[in-house]
Amino acid sequence: MNIYLNIEKLIAYAKIHLLLDEADEIYVRNAIMQRLGLTEYEAFDVDEEEIENYKDPFEILDKIFVYAVQKGICKEADRRLFDAEIMDIVSLRPGEMEDTFESLSKNSAKALEWVYDYAVKNGSAFDQFVRWENKGDKNIEVVFANKCGCGKTSYPGCCMCIEGEGYGLHRNERYIALPISGNWYLKTAKKAYLEGMGHIVNAEHKPLVIGKDLLDAMFDFVEFAPAYYVCTGESDKAKEHMYLISGCKPLPIHKSGEVRKFKSKEYPYIDIIETNWYISTVRLACTNRPKLTELTLKIINSFKKEDGKVFVSLRKSESKFVVELAFMRGEAKKEDRGLSTLDTLAMAGIFTITPAVQEQLKTIEKYLTKELRFTPSCLVDGMEAHASMIDRLLKEVGTSKLGAVEAALDVKEECKKTLVAFLGDIKAFDEEKTAEFLAEF
């Protein structure tokens, strides 16, 4: 392998995709050489047209990493850390990122799109996921996750804290200060499951509290970036660090249709709509930000007296602010929890399936094609979580032997039914109770 050629390719990639200044080229080359233990160098010409078509740096990093392992510079287990270190060398510094963002921020959508694209291009975010995507009202989406992640380190203890910027596995991550109240920063989600997905992170390490300060930050963000939504929910991750999720493609909960409308005596100018989402959901719409904030807080605080969980989304539609509130109580049934977990995205209809569960689903497909024989003793190593689903599928198949495509489709449809049931398990109200609850306002 020609390590010098691949270093030249990476430098060319950084100049084309990461705004590396030619004045910094020698400095960057030397920094990479030092990381790889090189004491001499040979320059090579590279095909810049080919490099322009690269969507991410991993094809180049693969070859550099192989060299590093062969030379004993790092171990196979150090891959993510090695990538972060190398890409940090060729990426803009945080201050340079903020300057560029500010120069673009007159067009907020363009500025946010640039931050997202930069994170994908410098390898700190990954956005290539297989998904089961649905269209229309009241449809969930399923994303097949990969094994990348922030990992656990002694410092920083929280993967959201800005103090971790530039440290360890976070070496090539960049935080951007946002022009909203409360000291918030934007970083592209490491696993960018959705178009333009970012994490809006509070500078303080404290748990999520859905109150006026949080709503003010959410309103500020959609006023700054009206092409984007922002949402959050009471999940285990949010207990560790207060953060919001942003993106530019509507979530499934945003597409849920209207069931009925309510009229408030105190807020007659605010549209109050119950939607047909799987979790008990109300949509509020109004041009008056202070009054919409006031009603939103009244509804949340009233529900919170009953010890439930709340999901909040905020976006703009034409001239109106639109708030979606989803109300949850209790836990999903055990047989519905085996596929995914309840987090902010799941509340909004985006479920992620881990690599381990993906392998389990492939095994279930083999039971349906009769490639593997199913017995109760097969329910080990996590398979027991899918016992009910396997039982239903095998009863439908009977003695028949499905083809691979048909088996995959059957598993897919059964998974979606199970995930829908997951949301239904935790809905706070039935239709009658929803009407009673909203009548209070």
C-alpha cells in the first residue's frame, strides 16, 4: 500500500470538502505524518475529480487505518478513535466553523444544511441507513441502526456535553453556538437517522425540564430556522442531559390527521386539534407566540400532575406556529418491547432497530422458510423477546414453506404491527378521556 498517496488523497479531500486552506496544507500533512510515525515523505498527484464524488472520507480512511494497524501504530479495536483523530487534523477548528456558520446564517436553512453536510463529510456523523419508510397519515418509520456511536469514556462522562468537544471519540465533532435564549449549541447527530438531524444541546449538564425556558428556546429556534422543526421528549437519555432534536423533514407524528377540533373560551384564536396519532396527541396552532406558549404550558402542567410523560414538537406552517403534544402513561407490554426502545424519536414515530435485533429478525425469517427448525429451546440470547411475534407468524404459515422474499415481507409487516402496539400500550387517554382533558382549557 502506498501510504503517501492516501495521505495526498485525504488532503485533497479536505481541500475540496472540508474547506482546508492551502496555507495549512504543509502543517496538516506533517501532523498526519507524525500520527503515523513517518519521517520522510513522497508527494503524489491525485485525481481530484474522483475525490469530488466522495460522500464521506471512509474509503480513504480505510486504507490509512490498514497501514496504521500493520505498523503497530494502533489496534483494530481503535478504529473509531483513529478516524476521529485523523479527521480532526484536516477539519476546521471550532472558531472557524462558527465564523462560517455566522456568515451563512442570514439564510438559516443554508447555514444548518452546511453544518450537517460538514459533519457527514468529516466523518463525525453517519447518515447512510437502510429503512422501512411509509408514506401518508399515521405511519411509522423503521431505521436499521449501525454499530457506530459515541461510546463511553471516563471524560467526558456525557456524550452531549460541550466539554467533550475535541476529546477522544469526539475529536472531530464540532458544536455551533445558536442565536437562541439559554446558551444552546448545535451539533449534528452522530447517527443522523433523519434528514438534517441535529442535536441542540444545552451548555449546562442538567436533566430535561419541559417548562417556559425550554419552550422559549424551541420557539427561538423555529423563528431562526422556520424550515426546521424541533422536538424533545421525556426519555432516559434526556434525564442525563437536556437536549432537543432538530430536522427538516416532517416526522410521522406531524403527518397525523385531524380527529376533531376543540374551542377554548380563554384562547379562542388558538386551533386545538386532536390527531389520530397512536399516542394521545393534541395539535395547537396560532400566530401569537406568547399565548401559544401559555396554553402549551397549562396543558403540560395539568397532565404532569397525573405522573405521565410528554413529547413536544414545534414547527412553523405558513404563518402559524404549530405545537404537537403527545401524552404517555405506563410502560409498553413486554412482548412489544423486544424490537426497539422508547426514546424521543420513537414517540414521534421513528423506531431504530439495532444490529443485534436485525440478526434476530433474519433468524425468524429462516424459521418461516424452514431453513431453520423452530423449537421452544430456540428462544435464547434475546430471541425470547420475540416469542409472541414468532408464534403469530408460525401459526399463519402453518406447514407452508415461504420463499425468502415473502418471509422478509411477513416479518416486516409483523414488526410494524408490534411497534404500533408499542405506542398504543403507552397512550394516556382513550377518545372520551381526551375530550374530557382538553375541555378543561
